[in-house]
Amino acid sequence: MLACTALLACSTAGADSLCDRPARTGTLARAVDESSGLAASRRHDGVLWTHNDSGGEPEIFAVDTAGRLIGRVRVAGAENTDWEDLALGPCPAGDCLYIADTGDNRERRSEVVVYRVPEPEPGDTVTARAERFVIRYPDGPIDVEALYVLPSGDLFLISKGRSAPVTVFRYPAPLRAGDTVVVEAVQPLTDAAVAIPDQVTGAAASPDGRWVAVRTYTSVQLYRVEPDNTLRAAADPPGISLMALAEPQGEAVAIREDGTLFFTSEAGLAGIRGSIASMRCTLD
């Protein structure tokens, strides 16, 4: 579970004081069978961007809030080794999508990559050529499935908690294509490695940068962003349970400007399609 540490002051408030109950809104198109990352468009009302997991084509999908496919866009100049999360954030071109090719189940990748492209139109067939940012971690390879970007342009990655504490890492702006950058550890979110149900599978920042949602296979925790970029839990761990959604394999989270959180799941066995769900929160 996302436990409190010395760096995280936990509120005694319950999750119900922040959010309504999560509820399914639909199923994902069959083309999106391994939705692993999610971002809410700020230019196109009701549009969410997602992508498939490792080994898929280097493409992103535009879907509506019921999971219906709106567009399918190839990411020029990118490869999908193990895409795990997606974020929307500022860039020199305006608003960009950041794609985390950071998955590493065996924790053997000496370098991982984040791609950045200007947000396309849902009807486009291909993006502008992606910028490629190469990353290393300070203590060697680690599995990471969560990414968020703050309005400052700083990029943050959160480790899964597979073999070490769940940890937040920072790549300060400006990002530097062509360089290999060792990201800095900002804070641990747990005291030790965590069990599979509590491993981190996605993250998202609110457009104003004041809130970050961190989800696991079974729950989501909301954090306030402190001036020093650390995260302070807004409710007791593990946060808000997502078990009632009965997701085949819960993976991704996004935050819309109005405080609505969206969740997607990979598809399940026996032809069970991936799901999409939402939860309205009051993020003052």
C-alpha cells in the first residue's frame, strides 16, 4: 500500500470527502487491448489519449469517455519497447504528449526513454517526429510504469515498487534530447517493496499542477504537490479503492481540468475487453 513515510504527512480525512464513488463508463475498443497509459486532452473536449503496452505498434489512440475509438495516430520516430504511461504537459510547441517507454519487468534496462510529441488532432494519421529523452536511474535499473509532468515542465517518474520502495524521480526542465540524464530521487512513497495489488501502474497531474493521482492495480491515492515537489497524501493510505470497478487489470489514470479522474484497464481473458471508468473529485 502507499504508506506514509517521514516525508509524507497523511491526512486523517476519508476519501469520501474528496471524491464520488468511481463508476464504469464503458468498454474500450478492441484495438486498445492493453491500455497502459492515459491522458485527458485539454484542446479537445471529451477526448482521452491512450496507448497499448509492450511490443505494440508505436501509436496512440484517441477515445471518448465511453471508450469509443475516435482516432489512431502513429508516433513518428518512436519505438514501443515497453510503453507504460502517458502524460500531457507543456513544451516549446505548446501542449505535448509525453510517452514513458520505461517498463522493465526484469529490471535489466540500463537506459529507458521518454518520447515527446506535440498533441496531434484525433483525425491525424501520424504525429510530428518525436523527441527522444534517454534516462538512467541513480541506483541502476528499476521498473517504472507511472509518469506525470508539472506546469514547470519538470517530468516525474514513479517506480512500481516491485523490488524496492515506491519512489518518485525528477527530471528537471528543460529536457535535453541527445543527452543521457540521471534522474534524481525526490522521495519514497513507501518504506519497502509492495505486494502486487499495491504496485504503482500509473500517475497523472492536474492541469494546474496542484494535485497528483497515483494509481495501483486496486486503488488510487490523491496527493497535494508541495512547493519542493514532494507529495503529501490527501487521505489515509491506500486512498480510494477501485475494486468495485472489477477491472480486468487496472493500469492507467488521468485528471481532467474539472477534477474528474478517468481510469482504464487492460483487456482480460476469454475476450473480456478493457474498461474505462471515471470518478468526480473536488480538488480545491
